[in-house]
Amino acid sequence: MQKYNAINQLIVKKILQGWNVNVECAGNGLIAIEKLQEKHFDLVLMDIQMPEMDGYTATQTIRQKLDEPFRSVPIMAMTAHAVPMEKQKCFDLGMNGYISKPFNPADLKNKNYRAY
């Protein structure tokens, strides 16, 4: 895992744990899919740029190849690509929400990912 990704994970993990949220991190899309199949998650925060398998491919795999209830887990993109075309691509691939990095923790907390 790249050092930058580890730092981003640590920051997001600390924010979420401060809200009493149980958090698990995955270093790449393949690991995220494996973890998703092992237990129930209320939300997946999917980084778009990951090694091994990016967030786009991981989301497509979840939406097209996993069985329910794993297939329907809400997925929110977290990306530094804050352009409308990238946001639309996330929605087209089946993501439920989108937040650009760096983000304000209050913006993340106030997102209604089920409304997308």
C-alpha cells in the first residue's frame, strides 16, 4: 500500500471512529470485495484510485457479480477528481454518493447516501 493511501485511510478512520462508527479498511478493491462478502456493512466509502483494483472496477464487480445483500450495499465514492464527468461516472457505475477529497468531515456526516 502506498504511504499516501495509508495516511488517507488513517484520517478517515479517525474521523469515523470519533462518531462511534465501526470501521474496516481495505488496501485495494480486491480486499474490499473480500471483506464485503464476509460480513454486513452499512456503507462502503470507495476510494477511486487504489492499487490492484480501482474503485470503479470494484464497484462494478460488487454491483454485477455479488449476490444479495452484498450487491445492494450503499457505496460512496471518495475521490480527488472533483469534476462533474467523474461524479457522473461514479453514479453510472452504481455508486450511491460522492464526496471529493479533501473533504470537510461535517459534509461527510451530513451526506444522505441513500437519497442518491
